[in-house]
Amino acid sequence: MNEATDFQSTWADRGRLLISCPDRPGIVAAVSRFLYEQGANIVQSDQHTTDPEGGRFFMRVEFQVDHLPDREQELKRAFQHTADTFQMEWRMTLAARKKRLALFVSKEDHCLQELLWRWRIGELHADIAMVISNHRDLEPAVAPFGIPYHHVPVNKETRLEAEVKHLELMKDKVDAVVLARYMQIIPSRTIQAYQNRIINIHHSFLPAFVGAKPYHQAHERGVKIIGATAHYVTEELDQGPIIEQDVQRVDHRCRVEDLKRIGRDVERLVLAKAVNWHLNDQVLVHGNKTVVFR
Amino acid sequence: MNEATDFQSTWADRGRLLISCPDRPGIVAAVSRFLYEQGANIVQSDQHTTDPEGGRFFMRVEFQVDHLPDREQELKRAFQHTADTFQMEWRMTLAARKKRLALFVSKEDHCLQELLWRWRIGELHADIAMVISNHRDLEPAVAPFGIPYHHVPVNKETRLEAEVKHLELMKDKVDAVVLARYMQIIPSRTIQAYQNRIINIHHSFLPAFVGAKPYHQAHERGVKIIGATAHYVTEELDQGPIIEQDVQRVDHRCRVEDLKRIGRDVERLVLAKAVNWHLNDQVLVHGNKTVVFR
Amino acid sequence: MNEATDFQSTWADRGRLLISCPDRPGIVAAVSRFLYEQGANIVQSDQHTTDPEGGRFFMRVEFQVDHLPDREQELKRAFQHTADTFQMEWRMTLAARKKRLALFVSKEDHCLQELLWRWRIGELHADIAMVISNHRDLEPAVAPFGIPYHHVPVNKETRLEAEVKHLELMKDKVDAVVLARYMQIIPSRTIQAYQNRIINIHHSFLPAFVGAKPYHQAHERGVKIIGATAHYVTEELDQGPIIEQDVQRVDHRCRVEDLKRIGRDVERLVLAKAVNWHLNDQVLVHGNKTVVFR
Amino acid sequence: MNEATDFQSTWADRGRLLISCPDRPGIVAAVSRFLYEQGANIVQSDQHTTDPEGGRFFMRVEFQVDHLPDREQELKRAFQHTADTFQMEWRMTLAARKKRLALFVSKEDHCLQELLWRWRIGELHADIAMVISNHRDLEPAVAPFGIPYHHVPVNKETRLEAEVKHLELMKDKVDAVVLARYMQIIPSRTIQAYQNRIINIHHSFLPAFVGAKPYHQAHERGVKIIGATAHYVTEELDQGPIIEQDVQRVDHRCRVEDLKRIGRDVERLVLAKAVNWHLNDQVLVHGNKTVVFR
């Protein structure tokens, strides 16, 4: 919510510091002092602690400093001292350096279209490096955008072979992966190569329905609310850290097709939000949950 | 939503016809003709079919007819002919005849207070015949309302004994039961005696969490939405027909206590809605789901 | 919500009867009897009365009858007798007969894209006859869909001249008009020619802000919620019958650009819903308000 | 959302620092360094800037420090130096020191009941010093809580006389005022005496309706959403800084009574949230808007 969509002359000098460490007194003081001494102005700062006594501390600072692109390495070296003192896991990013995305799709286009549209009007601050699909169906939808479309067929036998192909395609070209209704399981090597950088979207219900045809099950059960969950992909299927969720009301008049249609609308908005927050470094992962600084 | 909260001089003449039968042509024509010939004016009418070809048809008609209280039996007898023709399950109710409720509670008071407050200001068109609890804690909260409070202790050994006591207390005095955070399992005899007339409220999450301490589990998983479900009680625990659901947003800053607090707010509003719809005969049960004519 | 998105073999035989008349006993009986005698099966029926005593009655019946396309004129003639008895305003439509839309746009594309995408995947049961714009900007966005794009420049002096052009373009080709962020006032002749058939979308706030730069005003005032309203266009600017509204939460961190971005998301979903309901004959107008049978 | 509802042994040592000043580099560094040097641990910290270049900076820090009650004055003196450097408006509060509330009511009880119930179960961390009303109607509702109820009749002629009485009653006993559906205008002296400390709740609509009988106007206009706004009271009626807003969906079936009933539910929840945030020092006022650190 706090991201510029219009880019100012100074956007190149906008940096972000993402920190996670054991909580103890003095962290904010040390970080803010470091930035002050470097001549940086804090534009936005968010903190969270799981417990002031012995918990874990999370921090995202957005700052502005002259000549950031030139000084990036120097700042990183300088910060390492503070980081060591507090046993920080940390990273520093440049707001102007766009993350490169690979979009994985199958046959359904609603999430893909949503992302492409937002990308074209400048709402998605990323480079879309490629679209990868196990089908050819969505190739025409991607063509007008001039983005490479790679068709990599997958079946049970060829899953690992396909993965090799995926990893080759993405090597040195992709910072994060968005599964925009990609209906295949992601193998372990990919998950490890892009840890906490693969975002998936799936339907959600109150209560949850396990197994095939979830919309049919939800219809059978007469749920009054359906939703969608965007999460990072982990080895445990659909159990990774939740980034965002949202819901829509439904009622007894909704047929299975209506539930699916309404589900599509929730999915594409939830996925777009989650991707945006990831691109803006607003999501920190803590175990199997997320801290989202909105 | 379409119920009068202020009672007009003619409220005594307001009736409702609830129908469910195999769908086929001519049902609405037959029902509306019957009412017209009886001098009744249709105030509100809702229909739903699961499938026009071979599905089940549901209908709720609210009508106004002079001298309804005197003519009730005559109308019911007269309608039986139409009902037989279409193999209807049906009932006719008088809007002015308040349903008698038993509220079951344990120690938490948020749902109880919500129902008592709405009842006192006239939003809950019911007689609250009694409050039954396995604890004495909420007796003082009920006292000012002049409603009998029955303390019936329950433990694993005494569950069936307690049920006998419950059924005695409610005999001929109670039309429907509301489990307003009653933390005991309802035994089969009670469920059968009050089929589709026992309303329960429980927390709901995306995804669902099975087992103990669900709010702790939801906190562990970092859910972004928590909700509540009001449903009719069936033999299968918490799996009965859903009447209403709603949700609230939460985030990483919420501690378990915050989730519980927010959960309470959702629960009491969802339960109050579900109870109101039940009292107004707006809920029809179809297998394990509901048709709610709002 | 109750519309088929997949078309069955029998879709051609699906009809809709839309009625509005003074409320009095016997209307439903007469209508349902008429349909029954014509061999039609009621698939869905919704009614609403503003007041059972002296109010106005609204009804939408969706029915299925063999050979509807062939029997359309005969059915309409036959129904006129019933209609006269109850002083009905009414119309009968065929579900399979797609309404023809003209989309009016200016420079912003979010509503246009949303409608085009839904139309392409079959969610919008309409023919899009043309796009009309006072600018050339969105011509490339429309081109891939093969829909005629008419550029009709408008300024204060040429408003009526442009209207003549609009009316010529749409003559015999357009059943309804969607103002998908068209930033010009619609003149009277067009409003009268397409009464209750021109749908507009605009931002809405709590409270409302009159005058220029509403998002700036909302930002100044620190609103916590922003919304959008879809309504039929009447002579009184932005005061026509409301079809649908929705909102999103915002907070102090949102800059004007963020409010606009969030506003776009609300606008396109609200407009898409309103257009869909109009296409499915789910909206009846009553004075300056609507009855929406969802 | 981040407030403890259960009080720990260390709650007495929990402090809050609220700051607003011109934005410039070094503020966070100075504040966090001050706290660190005082042996305080930051539990929660939120910042907001209206513009990093020449804007205004807002900060709320929640900290834990041993023996806070004893050290309060010393800490305040010590901080003044930092405050002066940055031209801060600031205050330091003790979380354990409950704010004292006066609740103003007229005849409607929904907001009063909501606040009393939350207060009793410990959700409202305040002392309710008194209830003041221009009517006697709600005296019985307050009696069981043992809170003084002052009946101060008000009419056009006696408005200023009544104000004198109000100010006398509240002198040295009240930190903040909640207008829980108090249907009288608050005179200037009271507004000035309790600047940004009088919270009002009122209905809100899309669009807004000015003048008498707003629910009737909303019904006439056929709105699809109704809401409520909690705001600080300023001299300009209902135009003060907005603290919170929320909405509920309504439709054509809602009569004026239904809109009012639904409006009550929104009002009481929105007011309870706003009061809670005020009590927890989560609301900072900036001109005519608020920064709410949730």
C-alpha cells in the first residue's frame, strides 16, 4: 500500500533493508543509527516481534540515500558489522531493480491475464522473463505482450525431465516464480532452488475440502463463503506460509459453475496482491508463516 | 432481512407456508391459486430448485389472510390436498406465534449476551424459555432477564443422565435449541428429538484445523482470515447443514488472544443471524445443506 | 448467480418474464397459472413488493418451454390478457438472445479490459457491437478482439454533434450502453433513447465528495473505506438508480495513487457484476431505485 | 490488534511514546537510542511519514522498562532534550494507567451495551467514570454495572447550562468522552476541553445523505451498502478526523427498519474498535485526519 507506482527521479536511490534476528534491546537503535550515519533517510519502517522476551524480531526499513546504485556494495559491507552483532539474517535490495518473474500456467487464464494486465499498466513492478506451461493453450494470450512462452509438456513419467528443462530455462534469468493456476506438482529441486520465492494460488473454503473436485464438495456441503489462499510453495503440498487470503459470499443458488466463477475472481485478486507484496519485499517468512508489512 | 421488527395490527394474520417436493411443472401455480382462493395475499415468496429436471423444489411463501388464528386448522386441512398432489413435505406457521428457545451455555458469555440483548430490544422474535448450563458461571448474567437458569452438570459418566434431565426440562416448553458456546457433545436422543432445530456456532478457518486448540493452530499457520459457522447439529460432530458463515481479517500482529477476541465478535453476529433466520422460518434443510431465503 | 454459464441443449427454450404492477392478491397465481397452461416449467421465480397494501409488485420468472423461439410471439400475445388484468408493465425475453452492447471509454482501460476478458471467456452473455471513445488511446487494446472501435472526439462545442454521431452508430445495433470510464456527460437524447439501459460506474466514498479530484479529497479527509457505484444513467448526473456498490478498506499509508489503484479494482468488479445482472434481466427499475434479483 | 488483553506481571512496566514532528533524517535513530540508553526494550514500533521530503513524521513506540512507574518523571525529563532537537509534539503514557471515560447516551442502548459488555469482560482497558444522559431511559441498563448515571436534561435554551453541568461532573475525573448515540450537539467549550478526546459514532452511506431521516433517504435511493463512521468531534459537525469506518451490504428487500437494525450492528462494532484504539494510544491526529497504528 505504501509503494510508489509513479517513479520519481529519486526512485533509483530507494533501498530496502530486510532483517530477522533474535529479539533483544538495541536492534532498532543500531539499525537506525547505521542508516543515519550513512546519510540515509528512513522513508518507512515496520517492525514485528513474536515475543519481546526471547522471540524473533523482524524489520523492514525503506530508505532513501544519494547515489545508492554506486554505494550498494559499500553499504552492504558496512552493515555486516551491525548484522553480526545481532545475529541477523538480512538482505538489502534496491527498489528500482525489478525482480524477474517466471509465470507458470496450465490452461486457465484468469490469473495470467490479471498479472499481465497489471504489469502492462505499471502496477506490477517486475520484469516478466518468461511464461512456462505444460500446454500450448495460453500461448496466444501471451504473444501480444512479447514475452517468451515455453511449452514444456509434463506427465508422471517426465516430471523430473521437465524440471531439468524448467531449471535450465530459468537459470540466471528468474528471481521468483508465480504459479498462476499451474496444475502440476513442483518437484523438490525447484522448490529448493527458489525457496520462499515460488508463489502459488489455490481455492480455500470454510471448512477445507481435501481431495478431488473441491468445488463440488463445497457445493455439496452448502458453504456460504468461498476463498482463495496465496502461499509460498514448500515440500508439503499447499501447506506453505500463507501470504494472503480473501473470500466472497455465496449461497444456495450458486451452482458448481457459479462457485468456480466467483472463485476465479477471488483467486486473481489475492494472487495479484501477494505477488505485489513479494516484489516490494514486504513479505518475510518465519517458519511456516509470514510477516507481511502492508 | 424481510421481517417486520415492528408489529402491525395485522401481524396476527401473517402466515408462512414452507414447502419442499420433487420439482415438476405447476407447483407455484397450485400453491398461489390455493392462497388466492383462500383470500390470502402473498407478501413474500421465494423459490429454489436444485434442478428443474428431476431436482427438488423449495418454496417459502409469506401471506396475509384475515382471521388467520381462527382459520389455521381449516387452512391446513384444505392445503393437504395440494400437498398430496405434489408429494410435498410442508408446514404452515403463524408469524405471531413465537418459537420457544432453550439456550445452552457453558462459561463463555459473548453469544449469550448477544442473544439476550437482541431479545430484549425486540430483534429476536422468540420466547426464551430457559437457559441450561453445565456450569453456574453465567447464572448472574441471566438473572436480570427473569429467565429460568438450570444448572445440569455434565461429565463423561453423567452425559446420558444429564440428557434425560435436559429432555425433561425442555418437554413441551421448547421448540428450538441454541448452543451458545455450549462445550459438551449433544447426545443422539436430543439431536433426534430436535432434528434441524438445534443451532450450534463454532469457529472456522481457511484452512480448517482439526483437533484441540484451533486458535493456536491458526496462529501457528499464520492465517489471514478467521471465521465462524452456524449450523444445525447432526450426529456427525460439527458437520451439520451450514446456516451462515462470516469472517474477519487478521494478520501477523495478532496473538492467540487477539484471534480469540476477534473470533468472539464473528461468532456472536453469525449466531444471531442464524437464530433469527430460523425463528422466521427462513431456513429449509436439504440433505446436509440449507436453503436460506434471506 | 443463478445463470447458466454453460449452455445446454435446452438453453434456446429458456425465457424470462419481467413484471411490475400495483400489488394486489392473485398476481402470482395468475402468472404461474398462465405459464403452467402454456406447458412452461418455472426454473426460477423472484418477487418483491414495496408494500402488500397499495405498494408496487415486481416479479421475475425464468421458465423453460419447448420451442420457445417459434412460440415467442404467440406467448406474448397470450400473456397480454393477464397483463391487462393487473395493469402490468412487462416484457418477455429469450435467454439465448444476446443483448448487444456498446462500450463507451475514454483513456483508462481497467473497466474495458475487465469486460473484454469476461466476454472472451464466456462470462458476459452479450454481443459487444462496438466500442466508442472520445480518444484513440484504447484502440490497440480493442483491436485483438475484432470489435469495431469508433473514435468520436467530444468537446463542449461538439457535444451534441458527437451525440448525433453516437446515435447513428448505435441505431438498430445496440441494446444497452456501458460507460466503462467514459469521462464525458451523456446528453439527454441518448439517455432517453436508452432509458434504464445505460450503465455507469463511478467511485464512491463514505462520506461522498462533491466536485473535482475526489480521490484527493478522500485522501485529505483520511477515509478508511473507498468504494464504487454502478448505476443507470439519468438526467441528474450520477444520481440514477443504483445497481451495485462495493468497497475496499484503505488506511493512512495510502497515497492518492494507492487510493486510485484500489478504486480501479473495486470499479471493475462492481461494473462487471452490474452489467451481468443487466444482461440477465435481473434488474428492475422502480422510480430512482432498483430491485435486483440476484 | 497488538494489545495484550491478559495482563502480565510486567504490564506495569509497559510504556508508550507518541511522537509527531517535521520529518528529517535521524528521528528513529535518536528515539531508539534514547530508549536503549534508558534500558528500555522496544516491544512494538510504528512509523508513518506523510512525505519523506518536508512532510510530517508520526511514531508510536511501545516499550518495556524496569520500574517504569517510579521512573516516569525522570524518563519524561530526559526525553525532552531529544524532543526539542526535532521539534516534537509528544507524550509518554503508561499502558497500565487506565483512561477514565465518560459515556454520553440518549435513548438508544446498542452502543452503550456493547461498550459495557466489552468493559466487563476486560476487552476495554478503561475505567468508566460515569454515564451522562439527557434522558433517564438507560439508567436501568447502567445500574447493574455500578457506574454513576447523571441525568442532565438538554434543550435549545439549556444547552450551555447543561454544558456547565457536564464539565463540572467530568472535572478531574474524565480523560476521554464517548458519544454512544448521544443525540445532542456538543458545545465548543467541551470540544476544546477534550480536544481529540471526544469520539462520536454516526451512520454513513454511499453516497452520503445530508439532513433529517438519513435511513429514509438511503432507503429511497436504494443504496446497496450502509456503514458507520467513528470520528473525533470538532467544531464542524460530523466532519472531524475519521478513526474507523465499516459497512454492511443491504438490498431492496430491506425496509427502513431493517436498515436501522443493520446500521446498529455496524455502529456498535465500529465504535468499540475506535474506542479501543484510542484507549491504547493507537490514534494520532494530523490536521483533520488520523494515523491509526493498528
